[in-house]
Amino acid sequence: MPVIGAEIPSGYIAIDGDRIVAVGSGAYPGEGERIDGRGCLATPGLVNTHHHLYQWASQGVAPDGTLFEWLVASYRLWARMDAEVVHGAATAGLGWLAKSGCTTASDHHYIFPKGRGDLFDAEIQAAREVGLRFHPGRGSMDRGESQGGLPPDEVVETRDEILAETEAAVRKYHDPSFGSMVRIAVAPCSPFSVSGRLMVESAELARSLGVRLHTHGAETADEDEHCREQFGMLPVEYLESLGWLGPDVWLAHCVHLTDADIRRFAATGTGTAHCPSSNGRLGAGIARISELLRAGAPVGLGVDGAASSEMTPLAGEIRMAMLLQRARYGPAALTARQALEMATMGGARCLGRADEIGSLEPGKLADIALWRVDGFYSAIDDPVVAFAYGQTPPLARLFVGGRTVVEDGELRTVSDQAAAEGGAMAHQRLLRS
């Protein structure tokens, strides 16, 4: 399933180094190592457009709370984390993503307790060890309770600290080259935890450095009410007033959009990271994704933080997105192929990498997932339906730049055991610190 171009019922994908060099029907006419993909559906590697990897360590908190209730219950717990917690949590979270077909993952890390080590570096090192392309956003919060924000004052930073640390992270880690494994985004947390001045200056910084912008937006009805009370406008109106719409911006959730918001997103090329399981877990609602797609706005999929979407596999969000859109709009609202496109090319558009990843085409990076659709799944003639409608098929192989990261469902970079133990250690260390 190349996503772009004709579907090929039986064929080949040829890889040279980290690139796809040919895609075609029948047997490959050339020489080289051969990997037998019979019985498999080949898709582009999946792209995760929103996550909070550190939250692997705090899964299960406030399982029946709203977003604001869950955040209030979590902030002081997160204030205890250190670099060791972040590394263990990120290793587990990225390993879990890889095992569900993800080859490129973004992350939104916005809490930096003082004196706890280099948290941002810890997650970048974890991504290198697991072997995924990584788009971490250097997040931030400068608006605590004393200034009308939601987080307690002890977990926020000053504006000057944030801007300096964000610029330093971009200059140290961001690689804009074709095929890069690390790209940095500027990612203040949300309208209810960040001052308007920081939002404006963050956008100016990102654009001066040539990197993308990410934040939360229009996630819940509580956020709508907060923005009306604090700013006299709705979340998207507020973000637009700060310079936060455009082709270099993607926003998480966007559940509560007006008709005018949808038109704004389409006109400006603003992307949306759709996180259906998290939105359901927190009772936030069902985003108007089908309408965004019809309007031509970029939409990708995300699992969101593990603590608001416990153990969610990225491939499973394809099914969840499809079913929730149908529950809201009817059975023709979102097809399996459209949902798969969101998880691949849609995510690539959100992250600014549509010329590198998201489809199986010559010249693109060899980020490829092979899914077993034989066995029980062979009862369904259409392999894309078999992949999307029920339990996700087993992952036979996952390549990132031509390198095997998962084989027969198990990690081949770090081990499954090491990744799982890292996550368990992070959970225990956070809760007992």
C-alpha cells in the first residue's frame, strides 16, 4: 500500500542504503539480499505526531478524570522526574511505538524540574538507541497558578530561561538535512500554561531558526471556557492573534473547532495531530477530522502521552480514528485507506517531511512496515481492510532508513526486555522519589 500511486497486489520494494530505489509489480529483476514478504501488506512506516514520552512513568493516574482534573493530579508527580526517569520512560515509549509500526515519532516535553539532569538529551539518546526518527519539541510553561495558569508555580520556568534553552536545543540537536534522524520543534505547552508574550516570542524564535511550531489547541470544552474568560476569545482565535497558524505549525487535538476554525486551518496549512484514544479517555469529544480532511487541511495521528492514553499502539489509532468518525458522521466518513494515509502521509505533512517519508516511492527514505495479513487475516480479501478494521496484524518487519528495528514483533535494536524494564524503572523511580 504505497499511499501515493497505484496499489500493487503483488510486487517488490527495492532499497539501496537508506532510500527506496524502485517499487513495482512482480519479482524484482535485480540482484541483492531478498526479504520474503509473501503474506504481508507493505505500508509506509507510521508517523506519530503527538506524544509526551515521560508520561510512560505515570500511567494510571486519575483514570476517570477530565483533562484539567488529570493535569492537576499529575503536575506535582511530574515535578519529581529526572533524566534517568525520562530516559527509561522514553525508551519504553519509543519501543512500544516501534512495535506498532512507527518509524518517525514526535514528542512534546514541557516540564524541566531544576537540578534533575538534562531531560531533553535523555529522550534524544533513547530515540537513538531504539532507532526511530525523532522530532522532539522543546516545550515550556511560564504561566503558573499565581498568574492565572493551571500548573503549580514550582513546575514553570521564566520566559528568558525558556527562550535561551530552546534556542540552545535547536542549535545543538536540529539536523535539517534529508534523511535526518533528529529535528527539533519549538513547543510551548498550551494557552492555559503559557503567557501570550512567550507564545509570540517562541514563534519568532522558531521562524528565525527555521524550525516548526507545536502546541496544544482546542482540546476540551474547559479550554474554551478558560480562553473566553482569560482572553475574550476561543482557542484558535487566540492562537491566530499570536501568529500561531501557518504551514509551519501543527496543533495537538483540535477537538472543539468552529466552522471558521476549519476554514482557517485549510487556508493557512495548519496541521492537526489527531489523538482519538486520548480524547476518548479524557472525555474531550470527537474531533471534526473528516471535515478538516475535506477542507484540505493536513491531519496526522498521535497516541498522546502514555498517561492519558495508556498503552495505546499507533497502528490502533488508525482503527480508532476511523470508527469514531463513523460514529459521529456515518459509515462513509473515513475509509481505511484515508485513515492509513493520515497515519503516514498526513503525519509527514504535519512534520514538514512529505518529500522524505509517508509513502513508498523511489527517492524516499526506506521507512517501511510489513504486516502479516495471512493466517486468520486471509479471510478478508482486501489487505487494507484486514489491517485497519480489527486487531492490528502482527508486525513482521520494520525498517527505518533500511535498518531493521523490529522483526517478527520484537525489537532488534534495544531488546524488548530492556525497553520494558526501563519503563518499569522509570515508573517506580517517579512514584517513590
